[in-house]
Amino acid sequence: MKFTLSAVFASILAVATTSPMPADVGILEIWNPHILNPSAGVVWARGSTQNVTWDTSDAPELISEISAIRLRKGGSTQPEDLAFDFDLRSGSQVITVPGLPTDIPTGDDYRLVLFGDSGNWSDEFTIN
């Protein structure tokens, strides 16, 4: 079977112009909330429970419904979520700092990454 470029384009255009768009779709703003905790100089123990907090005072009306918190060490963000699917407008989320058996190394170059609208990072802090 042989297709011409114009036939393929016409098919794509037909699907694009006839597919309904949901009426309630709005434009999501990019929001970069300031992470308050952990802050620079904070020390967390492996395996401890911590409350991650961020400023919600300037949250836009439409916020991504996908949220996650991940740990970053040096220049590498870990693939495992410390928290997932929480309300970004809440301004806080309880997490457990990885400990045994993951055996994360101690260090003073950790950050938390808050995913949702921006993927912003906390200040560097220490895990011992």
C-alpha cells in the first residue's frame, strides 16, 4: 500500500479538527512555589518522618493534578517518589526519608524536588 504525504496530512487534519475538546480545559499556569522545609542547614536522619512544606500564597487558580516529591543528591534526581498524588495547594506533605534497606549515603548535598507545575528544588540540606 502506498501513501502520499498529502493523504497522510489530510488524515491527521481530519482527526484533529473533528476530535472534540473538553469544554472545561483551561490553560495551566507554571507555578514555582518556594520550598520552605527543608531549608539550608537542615539535618534529617535516614528513616525519619519529615514534613515537607512550600509557600502557597501565590498559587494560580489552575494547578496540575499530578504531584510528586523526589530526592536529589548532587546532580542526580532519584527515580523513586517519596510522595505522589497529593494536593499541591495543601502546602505540605509528610514523607519518610529513605533509610535501610535502600542504604542511601549520608551527605550535605541533598535537595527535594517538588513536581507538579514546575519541578523546583529545595535548598541543599544534610541527611545523616
